[in-house]
Amino acid sequence: MEPMSFPEHGLTEEEIRSELESHKLDERRAHWSQAFRGPKDVQEVGKRAFAKYMAENGLFSMRLPNIGDVETAVIDMCVSLFNPPEGASGTFTSGGSESIYSAIHAVREWANEKKPNITEPELVVPYSVHPAFSKACHYYGLKITRTNLGEDLRGSPRAMEDAISSNTVAMVASAPCWPYGLFDPIEKIGDIATAHDLWLHVDACVGGYLSPFVERLGGDIPLWDFRVPAVMSISADLHKFGYCPKPSSTVLWRSEDLKKYHFVHPGDWPGGTYSMTGIAGSRSCGPIFAAYSVLRYLGVDGYTNLARELMEKKRDLIGRVNQIDGLEAWDNDLMPIVIGTTDLDLQAVKAGMSSLGWVLIAAADPPLINIPFDVSTDRDLIDLFVSELADVAGQVREGTATRREALQY
Ligand SMILES: *Cc1c(COP(=O)(O)O)cnc(C)c1O
């Protein structure tokens, strides 16, 4: 593509509209992994609220009650799902990554105060936690130690305890982790955190707004939230199974005392105290009002119904993938759907699917394809996916599809 010149004269609204149209991608296969948009009616509710409040500046949420009350209401509704002790609260953020940066920043500030002898703080985590923890540690100057998983691919409490050094300040566990959709044994990890006086953060970015409703349906969800006494903070993405428009996520704090480590009030400039809710300065109110509207539109029964439908579609897709010779969809704890292989070259399967236009997310260790999977994915697209996956798997088995592609996110 030619570098675009800055237009000497502005374009017409009509020209802009047609340019935007030209960037739309109609290939449905390319949208397969772009999940979490939710059903059309839910999207509409979010979109309308987003558009209405898009131009309002959330920087004023600590000053203007018409914004602040809505943000607080979102947080109150969200934290109530995680069996909080009295006084638990949270912060609205732009995504899982920001929620994680916020938590790790608070960890560092907490450790600075509580463990002043530690000058090189460390975080101990299972190998499978999201890379946002490595980024957070890089940004905030902590060392991260990823520990070996157990045979069951869950975090190993033993390996984590062995990795604790005199500099360790916190541990992380996932509920569930992205690559495998498996929960770490959070109660056991919590006992270790308590015994060593460490902060435990639970990353429920993918599972946070799904597992409470699956639990309500009688699903087998291990204890992971504030019911585990060691859990100090939780990251949970509204823009995943909360079906809210991006960018929206939450970081939840066990108590106001812990939340205070999140805030920074520099005050060393002409404008005085610079009180923000978190990392962002100016930000759109669109995501806050959209989240508010979607949460209230769906309610507990709406989310529970969507969770039921999602779990049924998951079971169906797993059953059908498992009929394909050489592929193995896992009966994991929650989401995403994970497809491994018994004896096929999954790099060739992924390349074959890519050449048909499917955009897939994968992991290499072990070889896996991850499917975020949206409850609103329609039957026809699921049928197309399964049938083309079977074709590609057959070609790989016969040796007629040999191009390979890295298995990566
Ligand atoms: C998606 C996800 C994240 C990061 O969230 P973003 O919104 O993409 O920044 C972190 N942890 C887990 C387990 C996730 O699934």
C-alpha cells in the first residue's frame, strides 16, 4: 500500500462512508475467532449506549455524579458476582491487559509498604498465565517466574511453592487460563499464598462473567473467587463473556484497603492533584454506559440463558470435532474450546484452514487450536467450520496438504 498523504482538502461524508464500507471484511471465516460480541439484540443495546455517551469524557467520573454513579453501579453489579466480603470494590478498565497492569501495580505498591526490605520483587505464576503478566512485570520492574504445570496442565502448587524466594511478593492463578481453558487449583495455591504472606491475584479475564452463571446451572466450577480467602484481586473482562462492547474490563479488589494501592495522585504540576480512576486519563464514557446497559439488559437470567446455550453449543462442537480422525477436542473446564491432535501435524491443519480463509488462534505447547467461540455464532458457520476442518484433516493425513504454519496466538 502506498503511504497515504494527508488530504489537502477534507473528503465528503459520503466519501468517508464509502471508504469505511471498503474496509469491511465479509469473509465469515475471518470472523471465527473474533468472538464475544454476543447476540444481535445485546450488541444493539451496547451500541446505542456507546454512541450516546461516546463523546463524554470519563476522566470526570470522579467529579460528575451522572458519570461516576453509573461507573460505580457497574462495579457494584460486577463485584457482587464474585461472592465478595463486605467492602470489596473494583475499577473499570479498558481490557484484561489494563486490569492486570492495575493489579500488578497495586501489588508492587502494597509490597513496597508491607515488605520494605524487598527491593527486587518477584511474582510466581503457572507457565500458562496470560502474557499480560509478563508485560506488567516488565512495565513495573518485577521479576516473573513461570513454573512448570502439573501433569493435568494446571498450575502446580508444589512447583509454585518451590519457586518462592525471599523476594516473592505475589502469586497468580487463572480461572481458567487461556491456552487450555483449565482452572488452576486456586484453593491450594491460596493456602500457599497465605502461609507465605503473599498477594494472590486470580485472572478470570475469560471466565469471570461466564463461570458464575455456569455454576448456577449446576456446572462443575471449582472455587476460585473471593470465597477463597487468599484472593486479593481478580481481573474479569466484560468484553469477553460479559458481551459488552470493547474496551471494557474490571479489576476487583477484596477491600478498600487494597484498592488504595491502585491510586496514584502525583500533584506535582500546576493543575494540583490529578485524581483518576486508574491508568487512563481522558477516556470515552461509551464503554462504561454500554457495559451498564448490557448488564441491566441481560440480568442474571439473561446471562444464565446465554451460558446454557453456549455450553450446549460447546458440547455439540466438541462431539463433532471428535468424530474427525486425528483431532481431539477437550472436555475442559469452561472456555475457550481447545482442539488438540492425537497423530496429525496440527501446523499443517492450521495452514490448511488459513488458506481457506479461517483466522485461527493457536498454542504450541502442546499443539492446540483455541476457539474463543461466540454464543451468537450461527449454525451454518459452525457446520462450515466442522466440514472444512474434516476436509483439511483428511488432506493432512493423506499428505496432500503439507504447508505448515506456526501455532501461535
Ligand atoms: C483475554 C485474556 C487476557 C487479556 O485480556 P485483553 O482484554 O485481551 O487485554 C488475560 N487473561 C486471560 C485468561 C484472557 O483470556
